[in-house]
Amino acid sequence: MVLLHWRGISKDIGRAPMSMRDHYRTKAAEFHARARNEYDGKTRLEYENLAKQYSRLAEQAERKDSAARFTSSLYSSVRR
């Protein structure tokens, strides 16, 4: 794996880009972990709410990707 730095932005080369679904799932897991480790009840609740919201975003992204793949397969079969 190679990391390039350009104008303060790092680019990971060698792996496929992360899908939005995976990005949202990762953020949800991060907020869930923060909630588990938080002692303040109000802050813990906010982290839990953020985790739920990112989980919902991941579900929406998965449905969108699934619909796009289905539509793409329909068009490719029609073109043949």
C-alpha cells in the first residue's frame, strides 16, 4: 500500500475506494464505540443517535447501489 500526500490530502493507492455504504457503516461503528466508552449520559445518547443515523444512511446507500446495479443490468441486457 502506498500513500501519496498532495496539498495536505493523503491518497491511499492499492485498495479499491470505499463505498458510501462502507463509509457510513464505519462512521456508525465509530460513534457506537464512542457511546460505549462515554460516561456522560447525555453525550452517550448523542453518540448513539449519531450511530443510528449513520446506520440508516448505510442502509439507504445499499438500496441505492442495489437499484443502480439492477438498472445497469437491465440496460446491458437490452443493448445486446
